[in-house]
Amino acid sequence: MTERVIKGSGNVFRDIGLENADEILLKAQLTHQIYKILKERGLSQHEAAKILVLKQPDVADLMNGMFKDFSVDLLLSLLARLHREVEIVIKPLAEGEQGAIRVSAL
């Protein structure tokens, strides 16, 4: 039996054919950063809701990876409320490279 290996694009959402795959990946990455910060601080969902100016059920959604109803703008604002500086860098790519959206955290 021969196994077939297909190299992914780096965006699983694109690889499975979802529309708005880049936006979905960006939201997932931003949500993951929010999740990590809240876990590192040991905050309850109630405490996090006060800091984030959200309702507790919305914090529960974020903590469970349900970010569909959150805009990128709101997720960026939540990171700022968690005392994070968010910087967007736009740079040219080499010929033939495909544009990408990446989130990195220090």
C-alpha cells in the first residue's frame, strides 16, 4: 500500500476549502493568544469578563474556541485590554510568494 502525502498550505481552513480561510485562521490565532493570557493570569471567566468588558458567556465562548461571532477588530481590542501592544506589519514578498496573515507573540 502506498501512502500519499500532500503538503498543506499552512492554513488548515484553506486546505479543507472553507471560505474566508485567512480570516478564520487570524481569528483562531488571536483567540488563542487571548486564551493563553487569561490562563497564565489564572483569571476566572467572571474576572476576565470585567477586564475584557464582555459578558461571561462571551468569555466562555472564547475560551472554548468559538470565535465565529467575534470580529477581528474586537479580538484586537481585547488584546489591548489585556495590556498587549498589537502591531501590524505589511511588507512586500518575493516574486512568486503568496501573501499570508501571521500572528506572532513575544
